[in-house]
Amino acid sequence: MTISAIILAALILLVVMVIATGYVKAPPDRAYIISGMRKTPRILIGRAGVKIPFFERVDKLYLGQMTVDIKTEQSVPTNDFINVNVDAVAKVRIGTNPESIQLAAKNFLNKDPQQITEDLQDSLQGNMREIIGTLALKTINTDRDSFSDQVMEKASRDMSKLGIEILSCNIQNVTDENGLINDLGMDNTAKIKKDAAIAKAQADRDVAIAKAEADKAANDARVLAQTEIAEKNNALAIKQAELKREADTASAVADAAYEIQQQEQQKSIQTATVNAQIAKAEREAELKQKEVLVKQQELAAEIEKKADAEKYQAEKKAEAELVQRQKKAEAAKYEQEREADAKKAQAEAQKYAAEQEAAGIKAKYDAEAAGIAAKGKAEAEAIKAKGIAEAEAMEKKAEAYKKYNGAAMAEMMIKIMPQMAAEIAKPLSQIDKINIYGTGDGTNGASQISGNMPIVMKQVFDTMSEATGVDFTEIMRAGTYDAKVNKNINITGADVSVETK
């Protein structure tokens, strides 16, 4: 047997022992109050419970009905200052609600019914003495229900503070020290006897009067009866004669009326026959109307039934179409979801491919950049070498220009003049059509256009002279006669000096 099993068995045995030793069961007329572990004690009434040994205790409170004798040990003066002694009995019990039980537990816990009633006697006697002082002696004797109700109402307020409920209060006996209650009884007895004697005399008188009136009434009735008998006999004879005459007359009338009556009966029979035929025709017509109404109702019912069937069929068809549309919508939704998933997967694949392609392009461009860098470096070296070569050539060309002096520069200017003229005239060659109008000064438009060419060339030379600081006009004029005779022009590289003699 393992240790855990032994511990479990010990725990089970301990629980069983706690239940066995702490099991309590309260009867319906007692409250078992279990206290010790909780702030608010547990209350058992007519049911079972378990208390924890050594930690909780059980106290008992009697809940059954108790009888309390309420007697005034000393005489109590009433409202009319008459000393009386009252003997009453009250039925009380402890309230069944938790508040009343808690209040009663503070005052009557573990006490038997006799001890509880002894504790309540003083309070109830005090309440009854207070009520006696507010009532008159006659009221206490003649209206004992009101007296007991006032005692209950007064005592209930005090008893509720103790958790006690008053069930009833009955006045058993009321006595006084001077025998006034007996005197009141004797006075009442004399009055009753007097009233009885007066009532007896009045009754005898009423009997005599009633007897005389009865004799008189009997005599009057007898005379009246005999008179009425005579009148009745006379009237009977007259009536008999009248009846005989009426009988004879009636017999003659009856004989004559027999024939008339027979004819009337025949007429009535015919009338009844006609009426019966008319009634039969009316009933047949009514029957026909009812048959038509029944047919109409059957037809209406059939139409309504057919309409209901068509309505049911239409509803079912509409439901089927609705279900079909719902199925199609669900299928379309499913297809859209699948298509969206496919597009999403395709987009992810494209994204991955683009990323791979971008990586490849990046690698390619990195390689191309490296190649371009190498090529640029080579080209830069070549350009550098070319620039050095051109610089050397320019330097040599400049030296040549120094040697050539103005004649060389003039030759160069003369060589490029046709090219300059062609470039200046190039915009004019783009004109498709031109309208030329006279200016009114004696010149025509064509001569003006052709005359612009030297002006434009002169402007070009002037612009070049301003930009370079070389007077190309003087260079062109250097070989003329005037230049040789009147001027001395020296040209050295880009520096031009003109001296005038």
C-alpha cells in the first residue's frame, strides 16, 4: 500500500469522524444556532447540518408556542380612579425570521419555555397596567376585545425588540377591591327585572285588547257572512233564469249558425289549401335559393382551394428559386474567393519573380556600372591623351600662326567666308513663298533682302572682333594699297596693334 493511499484513507477517515461527531439535526420547534467559525451564525430549523468539532458550538432556541399568565399583583387605578385587578393570558412565540431569531438568541438562548415566559411576564404586566390606566371600569368590562387588542398593540412594540411575536391576548377576569362591579351587576339586574315586569304588563294589556278586537271582528265577520249568503242565493236564482233564456237563444242561434259555420269551415279549408300550396311553392323557391347558395359556396371553396394551391405552388417555386439564387450566389462567392486566392498567390509569385528579376537586374547593372566605370576611365585616359595631343597641336599651330602672320589669318578668313555666307543664307532657303511689297522709297523688296547679306556678314565679323579682341577688318585690309601706304599693322598671335602714320 503506497503512502498516498494511506494519506487518502486517513483523510477520508478524518472527514467521516468530523461528520459523525459534528452531525446535528434540528426539530421543527427548535432552532439550532451554530457559531464559532463565521461572523454570522448558521441557523437550522427542521433540517440537519454539520458543525466542526472544537471550532464550532451548537446552541438551542425554543420556537414553540408559550403561554404567559399576566396578572396585576397590585390593584391598578382605572381612568375613573377605581382600583381593579385583571387576570389575562397571552400566547407568544419567537419569530421565525432570521432577525427575530438573532434578537431572541441574545436573550433566551438555551432557556426552556418556562424560563422564557418568566422573563416576559414583567414586560407584559407593565404594558397591561399602562392600558388599564387609560380606560374606564365599564369599558374594561363591556369591551374586553378592545382592551385585549390595545394590550397586544402596546406589548408588540416591546416584544419585537426581544424577537417575540404575540399571537393572542385574552382577558380572563376583572375584579375590584370595593365590589363596584357586583353593584353594577345588581343595578343591571334590577333594571332588567323592572324592564321585564313592564314588558309583562304591557303584554297582558296587549293580549286583552287583542282578544276584544278578535271577538268583535268575529261577530262582524259572521253577520257579513250571513248577508253575503242571502245575496248570493238571490243572485243565483236571477242568474239561473238569465242562463235559461240565454240557453234557449243560444240554441236557436246555434242552429242557424251551424250552416254558416259549415260554410265558413269549407271556406277556411280552401283558404288553408291555397295557403299551403303557396307556402309549399315558397319553400321550394327558398330551397332552390339555398341550393344555389350551396353551389356558390362550393364553387367559391373550390376556387379558393385552387387559388391556395396555386399560391402554395408559387411560394414553393419562389422559395426554390430563392434557394437556387442563394446557391448560385454562394457558388459565385466561392469562385470569387478562389479567384481572389489565386490572384493573391499569382501576385505573390509575380512579386517574388520581380524581386528575383530586380536582384538580377541589380547584379547586371552593378556589372555594367563596373564596366562603364572601367570604360569611362579608359575613355578619360584617351581623352586626356587626345587633349594633350590637341594642346600640343594647337601650340604648334599657334607657333605656325606666328610665323604665318597676318597673311595666314587673312587666308583662313577668306576660306571660311563662303561657308559663313551659306549659313547666313540658310534660313532664307527654308522660305517656301514670299510676298514682296515696295517701300515707297524707290527700292524694291528683293534688293532689300539681297542687301542684307553683307550687313549680316559685317555684323558677324564685328561680333567676332569684340569677342576675340582681333580686328578682322584690319586684317582683311592689311594687303591693300591704303594699308601699305598709310598704316602699319602688326599681328602677333591674338594681339593686334595698329599704328597710324
